[in-house]
Amino acid sequence: MIKRNAELQFSQDDLVVKKDEEKWFDADLLDRGPHIKAVSELLLMTQGNFVMTVSSPWGTGKTTFVRMWKAYLESRGCPCVLFNAWEHDFAENPFLTFVAEMHSQLCTLKSAGKETCDMAFTALKEAAKKLFPRLISLGARGLLGVSLDVEGVLGKDIGKGLCEALGGSLEAYASDVMEKHGDTKRLVEDFKAELSKVVASFSDRPLFFFVDELDRCKPTYSVELLEAVKHLFEVDGVIFILALEREQLGHSVKAAYGEGIDADGYLRRFIDLEYRIPEPSKEAFIRHLSEFYGVSGYPLFKAENAQRACGEFEDEFIKITKNWPLRTIEKAFLRGTILLRGIKPIGWAAAKGFAHYICLRELDHEALSLICGGEESKAVVTLREKELAGSIDIEFIVSWTFAKNNSARYSSVNRTTSFREPRERDEYSLAVRYAQAYREKYGTHLHDEVVKFLELSESLVQQSTEE
């Protein structure tokens, strides 16, 4: 039996994938398939209704996780609905939008009782239409049983003054509200009854609702949708999975109800089980990004030792970002794709240098500018104050700026600027020779090319952050 109001965790034994299921998870480069399978098995054994959250920090793959999970459940014959809350929060009330999306997705499913399902949906939509005006007139708090004592909510003098201004007594107003509240409760019961028929039309499988991006919606919309999930869709056989960042949703609750509310206690009333998506290994995540963006096929890596060059770039990127948050890694890698696409074919030894340019531009634009201006000692001081800077080796960048300005000066530089143990001198010298060869072949300094494409990448990275 599932313990409610708890955080779900799995042991390694729980994450074993059967042989006949391995093929389904072949495309799962972040190794999250076993977790999806384990939590699915757990939920398929539940009785009644259930609300579960899937949480992880923003930008760590909740949407991908949810879509993969939905596909897996559908392969098991479970009806599923995916509702992107953020795409619909322009609506004043999420209720009808949610019902419409539910009908749109489920009516396309083939089932033995399709005619029964269509009839059930017709009745459900009629019940929703009758209920919706009451949700607007009473508001979510009134509907969900929050005190309808006008004096208690507004204060005696304010409540009395309001009712008199509207042309009626406080007692008459309260009586009218209570009467409407009773009618609304009956409409809620009718809606739930019709929803039960829809669920029953899909045989013995539960109906899964995935709600994504709830924490990105405006606070009032988030709270109303959450309350509707718990109080209007609280029907046996309905399982809700809310993909969100718990702390951010807590901020939405406080914005809707005031800073004095116990947001954590409030959310526990609605959430039965919490599951935090395990963070994938940084190496697996970066290899996944590289394959997703098709980095190995870029013209840059079509030169000599192409496979080695791409591998060198990935390995160096992994070393630099081993302590970085996934979201920062993804932003840096996205920035890097613009650079790697723009650079013309060059020898493999330059590949490592690109990783350091990309990561430095993401971490500290000012430090990169200082190095470009020949003030690498100031850049070192600036970077040492950054927690994530320890793995950035600015020696590659310094090497290329010197290669651009004065090859002889580069050869006599005292190498004290590296953040790591000094490498073999030949590695830097080889990179410099490639930088000089780039200028001879293409007529442009490699350093200038790199900086140009990194600056061009800013608008794309900014757009990605906003989305």
C-alpha cells in the first residue's frame, strides 16, 4: 500500500528492467526508463483516486520525463491526457479548458466501448457547462468549502456595508450564497458521476492525467487548477501526475492566498505522493545533448581525426562542467552549437579549446573580455571568485589570443594562469599552430571567429531561457 504524503524513492532492485522491455527504453539516453517503469507499476496497483507530483528544478527534463512516461503507459493500454498548463493560462478559469483538452485527446483513442465512451463524454461536457458558471460566480474558494460566512471573511462592518450597497441585507445575501452553494455541490456531484462513467468506459485501466508546467503559470491559475484537480476530478480510477518545481508552486500559493499561509501544509492537502526525478549523470546528459544536436555531423568535425575531435570536445566539456547545474550545462551547450556550426573545418587539437571558450562565455562574459584585451591576470582574479570556474583552463584562450597578436611573444609567456595543473606544453603549442593555420587558410583569426559566434549565440540562449 502506498503511504500518502510521503516522498517516493526506489532501491536498485526496484529499477530492474525486464528483458522484453529493454527495447522500449533503447532511446532513453539519460537512463530514466527504469524509474518510469517502477513508478508505473506502483501506480497501476493503487485503488481509488490519486494525486502525485513529479518534481525537479526547472530545466532538468521534467517535460521529457513526462512525455516518455505517458508514451510508456499508453503502450501498456492506459488512457492518458497531457495538459500543458502554461499554454492555457490565458484563460480566466482552467476548468472548461481542461475538460475540452481531455475530450480532444481521449476521443481519438480506440476502445472496445467507444460508443459508450462518446455518450459518457457528451454527458460530461453538459455537466461541465452547467457547473462552469457557478465556478465563476462563487469563485474557487467558495466552491471548495471555504467559509461562506461573509462577516468572517470580510469583517462585520465591511460585509454589512457591502451588502447594503448592493441593495440587500447581510442575512439575505448570506442566504442567497448558501442556496447557490448547495446547488453547486449538486452540480459537482453530477459532474463527478459523469466523469466516473468516462473512466469506466476505458475498461479496468486507470485514467492518467499529466499536468505539465503548472509552476510556470500565473498564481491564481495554478491554484485554481490544483483545487479543481483535487475537488472536481476526485473520482476512483483517476490518477493525476503534476510536473512541477515544488518550491515555485509554494510561491504561487502565497501569491494567491497571502504570505501568511502555510504553503507546504496547503499543498499537502492536495498531493498524495511526491516523486523527485533522479538527476542524470553529467556525462550522460552531455552525451545526450551532443547526439540530440548532431554535433558529430558538424563541418568542423569533418576534418582529420573527426571522431577523435568530437570525442575530445565532449570529454573536455564534461570535465569543465562536472559541478555545474544541468540547466547551466544545457545553456552553455546550446551556445556552443552556434559556435561549432560556424567554425570551418580545422584539426582535432583545437576541439578542447572550444569547450573552454564556450564555458567561459557562459560563466563570465567580463572575464572573457578581459582576456581578449590582454588582461588575463585580472580575468584570473575575477574567475577565482566564481564557484564553478575551477575547471576552466583559460590557457587555451590566452594561447589563441597570443597566437593572433604575436607568435613569438606566446612562446616566451610564463604559464601561471591555468586553474588546473599545467598540461604538457606540446598540447598548447599544437593548438596554437592550428590557430595560425586557420588564419592562413581562411584569412580570419580563429580567436576572432570564436568570439564572433559566441556573441551571436546570445540571442538564442536568451530566447531559450525565456521559454
